[in-house]
Amino acid sequence: MMRAVTDLLITTPPPLMVVIVFAVTYFVVGLPVHFTRGAGYRDVLGTTAGVFVALAYITLVVHFHANAR
């Protein structure tokens, strides 16, 4: 199972995957925050979460590509 997920993460073009990961995280964090704290917090916390998860994805991909060679 993890091998299949890793293969999907590696074979998807990195710019597309970064956008997907950012968008999903923004909605997962941003929407609940929007309803509990307001639009300002949604923008700040959703964007922050999206950026950190996108950076984690980039680190994961760089790590796997470095070990694959």
C-alpha cells in the first residue's frame, strides 16, 4: 500500500502535486477555521498549512529521488 502511494507521489509531476497538496490542505484547514473563526483566520491558517504541507511534499520527493539514484 505505501509503495503504491509513494509511486503515485513520485510519478505525478511535482508542480501539479504541490498544487494539489496545497489546495487540499487549504480546504481541509481553511474551511473549518472559516466557520469557527472567520475569513481572516481562514486565509492565514489555511495558507500557512498549505505552504508547510507543500514543503513537506517537496522534501519527500527530493529525498526519494536522491535515494533512487
